[in-house]
Amino acid sequence: MTTFAEAVRYYEKRCTECDVPPETVMAYLVELSQRERYDLYAEYDSEMPEELQTEFAAGMERILKQEPMAHVLGYSWFYGYKMVVNGDVLIPRYETEELCANVLADIDLYFPGDETLNCADVGTGSGAIAVTLVREEPRVRMTATDISEEALVTARENARINDAEITFIAGDMVKPLIEENMKLDILISNPPYIPADEVMEKSVVDFEPHVALFGGNDGLHFYREIFRDCRKVLKERSMMAFEMGWDQRKRMSRLVEEYLPGAEYEIRKDMNGKDRMLFVYFGIKPVKVGEAENE
């Protein structure tokens, strides 16, 4: 007989020995049991059902070998939506939720009214950004691209289970949008931006697709590709939004000024105060922080 408390304490100790955050244990148990955390604490000294104990132990052994919990579960949560994840797509991160929140705020600020907004998510991966924007903003008509056919299989599944109407196109970055003669109000992308020589955690390098992680020698390869071609698919009045590396501010600023001279742009910080989002505007004068509240 093993109680919930005994199982949790045992694997928390194992996590400490295996360089896995101990809080992973309760997070995994909450998802696996489909119970609220407070319910589990209420049953903490009760016997864990045998079937749950077997599944919990098997999953924790995988996690202790650095396999991401999302892969063990087969899904991850993003902006309140359940997203299927696997080895073909990047696991959605909290930072990308902030990107979505900022895009939605900009839509309210710069695109008031009820007109349809043509949007594209370039390098969609799991489809998390595309699904979120479609579900959160009814005016968005979304197209999502990815060079990986395997990733698009997962993205389509996430669109299906979240009832999000999205057009998916296979192709390299902006090229499929050019081929479809699209004209966009908004282009969003979370491209691979990690420099090729950066040392990564084993749980990332061994289990997540490298094509979704590494962005060339300096991490900016895919931004260059998008910046070079973006004007071919953007309307005169439009905007772009990107996730970026926390230490890329200066290089990103130089890149925008080199490829998109005259464009307005803004680099925004995440909730931890790190530079993590780039917004570029065409035909739009961005509102500085505090101005919108004072109007």
C-alpha cells in the first residue's frame, strides 16, 4: 500500500538526485489524476489507486530521465487551451503566451471596429499561437505555415480539438504566403532563435526538434528571411510580432533598421523584465507605454 504522500515524497527525493525540479512531481500527478491540487492534498494520506500508482510511477521514471512532462502526458496547456505535443513540435512556452497577449492588446488598440483581420503565423509548430489568436479574437482569419509536414499534422489536430478555423500551408517561412498572393494585416512568428553553439538542457536538446530551436550562428537567420520578404505580403497599414531571445535587443534593432528602414518598431519586456518581444509597424504610429491610458 502506497499513499499519495508517500509516492510524492519518494519522487520528490528522486527528482533532487536527478536534477529535475521537485515541483514537477505534484504538477504531473495533478494532470495525470485529473484532480485539483487541493483535492489531492485532502487525500494525501489515503492509498493511491493501484492503476494510478502504476501509471504515475512509469511516467515519473521517464521524467527522471529528463523527458519533458508534456511529452509524457502527450499535451501541454497554452493560454488555457489544451495542445497536443510530441517530438515533432516545440513545447509551447509561457513567454509565447505573453506574445499572444500583447498581439491581442495591439489588435484592440490599432484595429478597432469589426473588419476581418488577415493574419499569418509563420513557422507555426504546434499551432499554439494560431489557435489562441483565432479563439480569442473572432475577427482573425488565420493562415499558418511550417516547413515541417509532421509539425502541421500536430497543428491541424490542435486546431481541431480547440475548434479553431485555420488554413495550414506547408512551406518555408513567408514563401507560401507569397505564392498565395496574400495581403496581411498581421504577421506573427516565433521562429527558431537560439544560436547554433548555445549549450541547451538535455530535456530540450534530446526531445525537441532542432529545426524549431536553432536559428543559425547568431540566432537571427530566420528573422532575416522574414524581414527580407515580409513587405511582399503585408498591407500598407500592418504590423508584425515576434518572440526573440532575451539578449538579442541590440542585434535585433540593427537588423530591423537594416532590412526595414523607416519602419516603427518596439522591443517589449516580458513579466520578468527581459527583452522578449519585437513589434514592427507599417503605417501605424505605435502608442508609447502610458499614452493609451491617458487618452
